[in-house]
Amino acid sequence: MIYITRKEHFNAAHKLANPAWTDEQNLEVFGKCSNPNWHGHNYYLYVTVKGEIKPDTGYTVNLKDLSVLIRTHITDKLDHKNLNLDVDFMKGIMPSTEGLAIAIWKQLEKPVRELGGALHCIKLCETENNYVEYFGS
């Protein structure tokens, strides 16, 4: 078994707020992230695929194909978008880094399998100091 990772980048805005709470409660729990006028991040996404090396190519998966897959299913839909309002696969999901990482996994799991690999990990960096790693359920 070998693991290979592709790194991608996108920028997106969001707001963390529980609609059942007052603005004061949201500010207490989410701090600046509950700004009613939104805020944004420069996200880095690491998609790790596992599998066996194919003898005819020497690849687990072709990284060019993986890049196109990530762009088609993820970054084209997220880049310069509002996660709360613009992204179909984020509807009804709190756009925390955790929620976004799980949603990205769900979008990529089947297409990665169709490339001949298996999704191993989604690592999503929201800031230089904060990131999430998700390994599936």
C-alpha cells in the first residue's frame, strides 16, 4: 500500500452562526467568525489517495487526473465563493473547517475510486495554525 497526496488551494468566505441563537450567543461561541458581514480564508487542501502501484504505469493514480478531479468537484465550486450561500454541497451544513472537510470527502470518495485509488485523508488548512484531517467515517 502506498499513499500519494495532491495539494490544491482555494479562497472562500463564510460565517459561523447558529440561526437559533442570538447575535450575542453566536459572538460568544464563534467570536469574529460570526461576523454578520462574513470573513474569508485562503484554504489549502491536501487529498491523500492510497492504493497499490499499477505495474503498467508505476502510478497509484495519475496526479494530473487527480488534480482535474479535485478542480472539477471541489475547487471550481468553492474558489471565491461564499460557503454558506453559494456551494450546493454545503447546503444545511455548518461551514466550519470540520464540516467542510467531511463534505469534501463525500464529494471525492466515489470519483477517486473511479480513478483506481481509495481516498485516505482530506487535510484542510484554514489558517497557518489551524487544520483538520478527516479519514472517513
